[in-house]
Amino acid sequence: MKLNSLLAALACAVTAIAPASMAHADGVCNAGYRDTTPAERTTMAAILEAGKKALPPAPAGWAIVGNDPVSVPRSLCRDSERNPWSYEDTRYYQQVGDQDAREKLIADAAAAYAAAMKLKQPRLDAITARMDKLSKTGTALAAKGDTEGAAAIYTEITKAQEENEKILKESDGEQQMAAAQEKYNRDRTMNITLKINAGGETPGDGAKNLPLPVGARAAFHWLSGGRDPHEDRALILVGQWAPGGQGQWQPTRRAGAAVQAAHVITISVVADSERLAPTVAAIDVKSLAAALLH
């Protein structure tokens, strides 16, 4: 092993222990932007507020959080201002009835992990001290040109690293923390997004059909892929949608309706897999369609 390589290896070994705008689809706006007028913003806000009435209230033990007034685009790209305008609002829900129990899960797991680490710490400190001494000896040997001796020291440091890892893995503290975190996050939050005039929608990988709500054109669900492995996502299409290639759905414009009006509606729900279906069923899709798509 060359001198420089040995010095680098020894050093590394020791260190190892230590408000939205409506833009053109391609992101380029050739015709420039203009501000939406107060009347246009009032129309869009009224549509979103009317749509929110179809969304379910907070379940028992839950609360609606961040329930601010709806926000609508204050500017738009002139390239697409003659097409139906896209805007949306999200309602956020949070479980509040069992927050103390969830906090205790994390606190108990953290306390168990800390207690286990406290028992291990003297042995870990001893290994760190031994590695530091070995590193200094190996560096001195390498500086003298004793590559064989430095290589032997590097082997001893590697063994110490392996011993250190073995001690760290003696208990399942990390697994307990991960399990507690998963329980803490499960069925703690959900949200429902109401989107007006999406340019197109594509269900996620592995999407399956949901029981079709009255008034909906199509409904799907799939794993959300978030930090909670039990979290599902639902997509409900309301209005005139046509299936296209590669799983995409394309909207159809309502004849005679203003660009600010609702031409199609998308409802997206993110919730625990066991809560998703009853949440979707609680959305009054029929009334939503009747109120906005007339």
C-alpha cells in the first residue's frame, strides 16, 4: 500500500466513528402575464368556497387545520387565458384526540434507546480511544516509510470499526424508534384537494378503481408513496373526462362556459388506507357537480 493511500485510509477510518400564477404548460409565457381582475378573483374564490361545502367535516377526534380563506391566482399567462383557468384549494385535517398517546410512544422509545446507549457508551468510548491511538501510531509509521507496519495498524483499526458496529447493533433501539415513528405518523393527518380545470390527470402506479361516487366520472386509489407506508391516495374525476393513452384522462371544455367557470373538477384525497374509503364516501360529489357544473 502506498504512503499517501495509507495516510488517507487512516484518516478516513477514524473520521468514520465521529401565492400561485397560471403559467403556460411548458413554463414559457410568450405573450406575457397580466393581473387577474378583482371580479375574476371573486368568481374563482366563490367557486372554490362553494366546492368546499361538499367536503366532509372533521371526523370525531379530528380538527380542520389551516382553514384559511381560499387563495386564487393573482396573475395569468396570456398564452392560455382563453383556455379554462386552473386553480385549487386544499383542506387539511389532523388527528387531535390521541396526540398525548402518540407523543408518549416517541418518548418511551427514545428513553429506551438512550438507556441502551448509556450502557454501551463505556465500550464505545474505549474503542474510540484505541482507534485514535492506533491512528497516531499508524501515521507515524507511514511518515517514516514503514508501509508494512502502517498497513498492519490499518488492519487493527478496521477490526475496531467492526467491533464498534457490532456493539451498536446489540439492541433493537433503532428498530423500536422506527416502529414508534410509524405508529406516531399513521392516521394522524389527511387532506383533500379540490382542483378546478386540471389540464389532465394520471392515476398513480398500481391504481385500482374505487366504488364510483354518485356524480363522478371515475375514481381511483393507490399507495401514496409518502413516509407513511399505510397512506393511500384517491383521485376522483367529476365532469366530462375522456380516457387517453398511458393511463391519462383528458378534460372536455363545457360549451359556452366562461374560462373562470368550472369545466371539470378533480378531487384528491390523501389519507390512511383504512380511512380513505369512508372519507371518499363522505364527499358530496353529486351536489358538487350540480353546484359547479351547470
